[in-house]
Amino acid sequence: MSSEEYPIIRSGGSLLLAWRTKNKNVLIVGGGEVATSRVIKSLEADALITLVCPEKGLKDELKYRIQQKQIHKWINREFENSDLEGIDMTLVAIDDPIRSKEICVMCRERKIPVNVADVPLMCDFYFMAEHRDGPLQIAVSTNGQGPKLATIIRDRLAENLPKGIAGAIKGVGLLRQKVRETDPSHTSSKKRMNWMSRICQQWTLEELQQLDEEKITTLMSFYENDDVPNISLIKERTLQKDRDETLEKQIDSNKKGRIILVGAGPGDPELMTVKATKALMSADLIVSDRLVPPAIFSNVTCEIRLAPAKSGEDKTPESQDQIQTWCLDALNEGKTVIRLKVGDPFLFGRGGEELAYFRDKGWNVEVIPGISSALSAPMAADVPVTHRGLSDQVLIITGQGTKGRFPELPKYHEMRTTVVLMAVGKANELSKELLDKGYPENLPSVFVENSNRPEERIIPATVSTLGEVVEKQQVVSPATLIIGRSVNALTI
Ligand SMILES: C[C@@]1(CC(=O)O)c2cc3[nH]c(cc4nc(cc5[nH]c(cc(n2)[C@H]1CCC(=O)O)[C@@](C)(CC(=O)O)[C@@H]5CCC(=O)O)C(CC(=O)O)=C4CCC(=O)O)c(CCC(=O)O)c3CC(=O)O
Ligand SMILES: NC(=O)C1=CN([C@@H]2O[C@H](COP(=O)(O)OP(=O)(O)OC[C@H]3O[C@@H](n4cnc5c(N)ncnc54)[C@H](O)[C@@H]3O)[C@@H](O)[C@H]2O)C=CC1
């Protein structure tokens, strides 16, 4: 064994420990400046103080602390041997060296640790120059060589500490407590310690300082997988949870029910979001558009009402009234109502109008997005709506438009894919409109009928043959039309 392997022992030091004196009986003898400082330090360490000193020798501060009942027991006389009964630690600060020595000897006989202020030989332990900031304590000892210097070094250290260090320690303390509560077993100790160390290393002090109950709860969800996320992710998730909770609270406070606008997606139940599926299961009433296929409801047990009109095109004000009445009645009965729409509620689903309506009636409306067939139908037809060199933009329009007019189309651009929803009714007119805007006659197009459903059909066409193809192939709605060079991106 080589001597270089192990550290050299530098004898003559003190064993530096953090002495836990909570509820321990600490005897303080004396009533002057030094005794006062011992009282304060002991109180800060939650000790039970017995103070022995005649009233005339007490400094004003000590009188005040006695009056405030911060001193467990004050004995109004000079020290007597019996005072050591039941004492765990003795601190002597009197101006009588002979008596000091006697007290020290008695303590040592009884194995009571003792400190006689300023008499190193009578000290079983020294006091140190201390800096305190919340849970942080930094103590400096010169082992009796230079107490004043100890205070100077302490001040220098304190000045150079990063700001907010106490807050960081508090944050870490809370987090450690939570980790131990969550995963208390002895066998997890390695995981706990490793995860805590990584948090402390990877987060800055400023970040650790921001740890509060809410962020800690969010952060704990990463503990299970042993992940250490950065703080921005934690903040984002916490904010989202706050929003969700506020929304829930608002709804709870109404106690009248809840309404959720849900996008059912293109028709395949597996293409619904998890949130949408959960919402359906929690509903008391579902008011659904007729275009939503029955497969979506296969696991639903609550009442389902279908909108009187099939889709936007033949929706009358009366049918919309019916939907609204159904929903409002159920809401007033305290029910959870789902307004279910195909695709995404906000993409040609008139979801915005319904939201505004219910909000106007004093209801909080939640919205759960759905996959629009504007994006899922092209996929079904093997069309990447953007594709390097062929298309760098997507235009989504309706083939119906309000009052029989198409939406204003932009001039043809070869790098654009055009997706037309509700495309079958006016295919001939659409064809003309497109040609007018400079779309080439032979530009590849494809109808996707009943996309993402078992009866799905893919029917190719070109801009000039849209009407003809609809007629010949008997294309029915719902159908999505995709036009542009990207249509053949994967076939050529
Ligand atoms: C051994 C020790 C035993 C003990 O008391 O525990 C001891 C002994 C002695 N102190 C003396 C003098 C002074 N002590 C202070 C101050 C403090 N003294 C403290 C601790 C200790 N003092 C222990 C060693 C700790 C260490 O080495 O680190 C501090 C840090 C903690 C505390 O007491 O709470 C506290 C600062 C509190 C604060 O500000 O936070 C000052 C400065 C001032 O008062 O401003 C002076 C004058 C200047 C100077 O001498 O430096 C003398 C000479 C007496 C003489 O010559 O007659 C002796 C005896 C000797 O050296 O033989
Ligand atoms: N005040 C200071 O800044 C410093 C004091 N010292 C030393 O520390 C010791 C204490 O000094 P101070 O706190 O200033 O006190 P002090 O010297 O002002 O007064 C002594 C205190 O001890 C009490 N007392 C005396 N005999 C007692 C007994 N038998 N039982 C109970 N109480 C008794 C007195 O009533 C008085 O309250 C002294 O030895 C002093 O020389 C050392 C360095 C600095």
C-alpha cells in the first residue's frame, strides 16, 4: 500500500459537527453580553434554556426574552451545583474565573459538555463565527487562533455567496421531502440520491430557488422514469395544469354542468385523441353531427342525439336551434354535454360559432381538437401535402362556400397543394373556377371518399375532369379532393 493513496492526517483540528439541540436542556450561566449571544444562538437551535443569573446582572435583552417566555427557566441567583441536574450542555459566561473553573470541573465529572467563554482549556467545544440565511449556516473556526479573524473571513464568505441561495436550499429541501414521501423504501435510496444530485447539478441556484409546491408536484412526475427535465418544461407543464384546474374550478363553481366541443376526427375511432375518447366516456349526453360514423360510439353508454341536418350544407336555423336547446336543457340539469363534430371543430366545423353561442349564455366551453380529413385524407391517398421540390404550402378550402359561392381562390402556384373539403356537390363549377385561376388542365387531383373508414375509396382525376369523374364514379360525400403536383409525389 502506498502512502500517496490516502490523505495525510492534519491533527490539531476540531471535529466540526452541526449539533442538534432541539428540546435539549442547555444551561447558560451569566447575564452579560456573551451570555446574551449564547442565548440567541441556542434559541435559534431550538434549545430549552435554563438561565442562571441574578436579576441585577441581566442585560436588557435578556430581561426582554424572559418576559417573552423565550427562556424555558430563569433562576434568579448565582450558580449552584444543583443547577446541573438534567442538563445536556453548559455555557459559562461570567466575570469570575475561579467559579468558572469550578463549574467546568463539575460538568466534566458529570460528562456534561461545557464551554467557558474565552477560556480554550475549559472548552469541550468552541463557538464559531457564523453566517445564517434561512436553512443555510456557514461557520468559521480558527481553532482559537484568531476569533476576530474568523468573523472577518465569515463576512467575506457571506458577501460572495450567490443571491437567493437560501431559497434554493428551501426548494431542494421541499423536493427531497416529497421524493422520500413518494418513494420511501430503503431499496430506492440509490435512485433517490442519484436523482436529487442530478437535479442539484443540472439546475442553477436561481432555478432551484423557484421550486414551489406546484412545480415540485410537476417535477415528481419525472422521478418515476428517473428523468431530469429542465425548468422551462416544468414551468410550462405547471402553467397548463393551472389552466386546466382553473377551468375545472370555474365549471365546478357553476355547478350547472359542462359542455365540451369535441372533434371526432375523420371517422376511424383510433384516430380520435385520447382526450376526446375520455370525454365521450364521461358524458351524460352526446349531441353529434350526423356525419360522425357509428363506430365512434361503439363504447359509449350515454344518450346520443343526432343533429337534425346532415351537414353544414343543409343545416337550417331550425336544426341549429334544436341542437342548442338540447345542449342548454341538459346543461341546466347539471349534465356533461358533448357537442361532437367530424374532423376538427374549428376547421369548417362552425365550432367557433357554437362556442361563442354557449359562452354568451354563460357557459365555459372546452374544446378538444380532432384530426381534420384535410390532413388525414391526403395521407390515406398516399399524398404528402408538402414535399420538397413539389409543394411548400397547403391551401384548405370548402367546396361549398356560403350562399353557393366558392371562397376567393388565389392564383395558381405550382408549389401549392390545394385541399378541398366537401368537394363533390359542385365539382363542375370548381373545375371552372380552378382553370380560371390558372390551374393546369392536367394537374393531378384525387378524391378520397369516406377517408379513414372501412368503405374508403381513392379516385384519381385531373383539374379539368373533376365533374366528369364525380358523375362516372358516383363519388359521394363525405369526400376530400386534393389537387397539386404532390398528388403524384409517391407514385412517380
Ligand atoms: C476559543 C474560543 C472559545 C469560545 O468562546 O467559544 C474563543 C476564545 C477567545 N476569544 C477571545 C477574544 C475575542 N473573541 C471574539 C469574538 C468571538 N469569539 C468567538 C469564539 C471563540 N473565542 C472561540 C474560538 C473560535 C475560533 O477560533 O474561531 C466567536 C467566533 C464565536 C462566539 O463566541 O459566539 C466570537 C465572534 C462572534 C461573532 O461575531 O459572530 C472577539 C471579537 C469581538 O468580540 O468582536 C475577540 C477579540 C479579538 C480577538 O482576540 O480576536 C479571546 C481573547 C481574550 C483576551 O485576550 O482576553 C479568547 C481566549 C483566547 O484566545 O485564549
Ligand atoms: N463582553 C465581551 O465582549 C467580552 C467578554 N469576555 C469575557 O466573557 C465573560 C463574560 O463577559 P460578559 O458577557 O461581557 O459579562 P460581564 O462581564 O459584563 O458580566 C458578567 C455576568 O456574569 C454574571 N455572574 C457573575 N458571577 C455569576 C455567577 N456565579 N452565577 C451567575 N451569574 C454570574 C453577572 O451577573 C453578569 O451578568 C467575562 O469573563 C469576560 O471577560 C471576553 C471577550 C469579550
